[in-house]
Amino acid sequence: MSKKIILIFITLGFYLGIILVSDFEKFSSNVSQFKIEFLSIILALNFSVLLIKGFRQHIILKKLGISISNKDNLMLYFAGLSMLVTPGGTGQIIKSYFLKNKFGIQISKSFPLVFVEKYNDLIAIMTIVTIVLVLIQNYELLLVVSVIWIIIILIYSALRSNKIYKKFELIFNKVGFLKKRINGFSKSYYGLQTTTSKKMMAKNWFFSIVAWSVDAIAVYFVFLGFNQNLDLVYTTFVMYTSLLVGFITLLPSGLGVTELSFMGLLTSKGIEISLAASIIIMIRLTSIWFATVIGLLTTKVFLKDRFDNKHDPKVT
């Protein structure tokens, strides 16, 4: 049995556990009262998030010297979503595999792609969470967030430091099996430096903020669908704080931690646990699992058929 299927069963089991604990009858009643007319809006917003991030990927690939058509880029991005439910979403490194097998591009050259995407996602989420915490005047959590900002800055400094690169280079040259990989390491490190320049960071930050802001609006519409007319700032605080907690754990999509954190924040606001469970499960189904299904369909139907014939990629 593949790891994906096992993970799906674990997820279903976890969601079933939440439903049973929160009272199945109340959960069913909440779901039946959900305003179905909001579903198309929510899915459209979440799909637009994927399009924005797909465009951001195109920008990063060009900076790495990888030129593929807009259509192929979008197909590649969607295919990568099939591995979204992995620790920190790192399974999306499969995109480097697709680039190598379909376009003949070395993995060492495209390897920085997923790291840069995830790094920019974290910065965007942190930006939004910081703004929201200031608005709701939650200075205790703001202190925790400040620590994460320091870590983000330290990572950026390390990526931009030639001294650190030289130290890694010395280690690679001294260790036998690593020495063979020094060229690949150099290409990847150069790619990371290129895609984390100030201009690139500003550009990617902008598109990341837009994408995650649209995502926040989609979450808000889920609340409205359940007749919970809370303000956008609060729904963003609940969802993104929970996402951040789940992200830090490095569990696949923060599974379990994100949901429990979300439910805890809502119940502390006086919302029944059954309703909180209904909301978070709907959010997860229409976002991460919606994206994963798109990824699986793209990988199976489009990539295998469309890219059977060798392309003549333009690699600059």
C-alpha cells in the first residue's frame, strides 16, 4: 500500500474521530445547513490562489534559467500539488523530477524551486499573522511570532552568505561521496542565491501576499456559509495562526495540529465544538484536499499523456 493511500486513510480516520467527538448529529446538522451557494465561490477563490502561485513559479523558474511555456508551467505546478500533503509540502520536490524527465533539466538546477516557494509562503503567512495580531492587539502571540521572524532572517542571511557556502564547499571536497556532488551543490546554492535577491524576494513576496490574502477571503466565505458572520480579521487570525502552528510541526499539512488549534481558538470564542469541527473540515476539503485532487488528476491524466513525446526545452 502506497504512502499516499495510508495518509489518506489516516486523514479520514482523524476527521471521523473529530466528527464523533464533536457529536455526529450536530455535525451533520451543521453541514446540512451550510449555504451551498457559497461553495462555488470558495472553490473559485481557492483555484485562483493556485493560479497566482503557478505564475509565481514561472517567475522563479525563469530566474533559475529554466524557460518553459506558460501552459507547461501551469501543468507542472498542478502536478506538484499531488505531493502537497507531505511534511512542510516538501514532497513537491517531485517537480524537479518532472522537469528532468520531461525537459531534460538537471535536478540540481531546479532543486531550489520548492524551497524558495515554501520560504516565500512562510514569509507571506508571517506577514499576515503579524498584521492581524497587531490589529487585534494580541501581543503575547506577537512575541512568539517575533522569534520566528528572527529565524526567517537568519535563514536568509545564511542563503546570502558566501562564507557559509565556502564552508560547505570545503566539507564536500573532504568527504569522498560528497565530492562527486560538489558541482550539483554549487548549482543549487547559486540558484538559491539568485532566487533570493532583494528584487526577487520583493516580487515573490507580493504574489505570495496576494495569494494568501485571497485564501483568507475563501476561509471567510466558509464561515459565512455556516452562518458565522465573524469579521475577516478574526477568521484570518484563527486560520493562519493554526496554519502556522501546523507548519512549524512539519507534519504533513500540519494534519491534526492545525485542526485542533483551529477548534481550540473557536471554542474559546464560545463556538460549539461541533460547529468548529464542521468549519475546519470544510476549509481543509475545499483548500488543501481540493488542490491535492487537482494535482493527482493532472499527474495521472495530463503529464503522462501530454509529455510522452520529448520536448525541446529552451534552457537559458
